[in-house]
Amino acid sequence: MGNSQGPTATTTRPSSDSREHAYGAATGGRNHHPSSVRQSQKPPSPAREHEDGQLPLAHKLTILGGVIVPFAGTIAAVVLLWNQFVFAHDLVMLAVGYVLSALGITVGFHRYFTHRSFETKPFVRYTLAVLGSAAVQGPVIGWVADHRRHHAHSDQDGDPHSPHVGHGRGLRGALKGLYWAHMGWLFDGSTRGNRQRYAPELFEDRGIVLIDRLFVPIVAASLVLPFGLGWLIGGSLTSALTGLVWGGLVRIFFLHHITWSINSVCHFFGRRRFETEDRSTNVFWLALPSMGESWHHNHHAFPRSAEHGLRWWEIDVSALVIKGLERLGLAWNVVRVQPERQRQRLAANET
């Protein structure tokens, strides 16, 4: 199921440059360890999961439900809040559930599974995969394939969710591009990265394959849990339902739109420091709710880095969690960008 050996060293590996990222693992070696991730040339054309460009109807309806139901739950939560019909434990479940599932995406799906920014033990790997699945952003292998395809073709033809490619000019084109990058791409089968092409090493881990297949039951459990906790704490169906609304649906709604904002807002607004081949940006006001993912331009400049916040004031909760895992001996071979490498990249901007 995976390497069960613990850390043999706590070395810090330097990060590589913009186009060298975890996509290399999909076309290079079959070993799923970070040491096997090699630089890969950008493929001539994107490999699609659905070659005809069409999502199955059931898939579309599932995505639509995943978008609409949390939205409806959030509207219900606003009504409940307006009528002071909310309990303290509802807000606690919202906060705790949000942080855990968000870290499943940022530390797990993104920095570990997609970019191999560190190594960890199997039980941590599987825990992160389950928590990320509870965020209701798709099964882990598909998520990784889509994101590796994004990096391979960022803001060019083949990027699953660029706001800049093929949307026209002017205000109308900008709005179309932002909607597409935010959530429109989810309903188009041509945007899906081929899982065997972009994430082949994940199929070698039987535990990850199982978690990938159990995506729907994991999502269901993430909704049943706050419902059950609400019932146990409040002792009534009403408290169970408010627990479901806040700890389940509102949590999913907020996390969806924060994550999708990285695809849209962080490729359209914000600031840039480094010369990259895309139009990624850093957006400071999204840093805390995104757990540091909104230092997105830094990430595109150094995709392998476990730390997206590269300056002391760039808040990166996910990097702090990885550092905590490292101190506990649960993460090692953590990729970091040394200050000298950053200075070299900045100097290259001026030449």
C-alpha cells in the first residue's frame, strides 16, 4: 500500500523552478516518492480524461448537486442566523470541519499528492486523502490529475481553468473568463486531466485507490457526522439539522468558493514578484481562509516548495502544519526555497 518506513533524515531540499513540478512524476519514474520526481518537458497536448470532451450526465448532475446543495444550505443558514436559530456547537463544527477539510486539500491533495513537497508516513498520507475528500472537490486521483494538467499548461491552451484563454476581450470576456476559472470548467469534460497520464503513481498505492473509490461514502460521512454530533449535543432533531447545515453544507460552500478563487482571482487580480510563464498572482486577503494557497504566484514560481508564503508576513497556515509534522517526525525531505534562490529569480527579472 505504500512505504511504511519512517524518516531516516530531516533534510530540507531546495525547490526547483517554475516548470519543474510534480507533473514530472506523471511522465517520469513510476515510484511515488519525491526523489523520483523529475523535470518534464511540457507535453505537446493535454491528455484528457474524457476524450470526447463530454462529461457523463450522471457526472454533471453530481457536480451540479455538489454546487447547488451547499449553496442552498448556506441560504438556510442565513435564515437561521437571522432568526437567531443557531447554536454555539454549530459554529464550532463549522470552524473545525472547515480547517480539517481545507488542510486535507492544501497540505494533502495539493502540496503532498500533487507536488510531492515532502514525504510522510502512510497513516498521515491516508488521513490527508480522507480529509481532502471530505472537502467535496472530487476524488483524490482526479484532483491531482487536473491540477498537474493546470501546471503543465498554465494560462495556455490546455489549462483546465484559465480565465485568460478563449473567453474573448473586454469586460464581457473578463467576466466569462472569471466564471469559467471559478466554476464553469467543472461542467466541461474537456478540462479533465487523464488520470493514468497525469497521476499514474497514485494507482500503485492501494490505499489511495481505495480512498479514491470511496469518495461518495466519505462525503456522506462528512455530512452524517455533524448531524450526529448535533443530535448528541442538542438532543433534538432541530439541533441535528442545524449541525448538518453549518458543519456540513455551509462548510462545503465556503471551502468550495475559497478554493475556486485560487483558480479565478489568483490568476486575475493581485501582485507578482517573479518572472513566470503564466499570469498567476498573490492575493493577500485570501491568505488566511485559503490556508496560504493564495500566495499563488509564489507557488507557480516554485511549484515544489512546501511553503507558499515566502516572506515573514505572508501567512501560510499549511506551511506551518507541514513544519509541525516535520518536528514530530511525521514529515521529512521538505522542499523549501532558499533566500539565495529567490534573490536569483528576482535578479533574473531585471536582466
